[in-house]
Amino acid sequence: MRSAMLDTTLRLADPDAFYEALIDMHRDLDNTESQLVNAKLILLLSNQIGDMDVLREAMSMARSGVAASVAASTASV
């Protein structure tokens, strides 16, 4: 039995401000540090969500189409 479904309704009052804060979080970090910060943020937010079914759905949605989009962008170079 599913306890919840991923809700993709926009809830950010200011999505642009969030995006700017996300970019600022990575400022002056090298690639390894940036990946570590991303991993830590993912774990913190995943703990906040706390529902494994919702997290699996989010992971599936995040991964969906990524390989095809990377292949298309590298083919056009």
C-alpha cells in the first residue's frame, strides 16, 4: 500500500530566489566539493520527506530521460 505520492505542485513562493540560493551554495566549490554538498542536501531533504515510496518516485522522475538528454547534448557537440 502506497502511503503517499510525489507532489510536483509548485510550492516555492519565489522559485528564482531558490535557484539563486542553490547556485550560491555551490559558489567557490570545486567539482568534488559541489558533489558532496549536493549529496548532503539530498540526504537532509530525504530525511525531511521520510517516505520511501515518495523518495523512490522522486528518484525515478529525476533519472527519467537523463541518459537520452545527455546523449543528445553530446551528439550535437
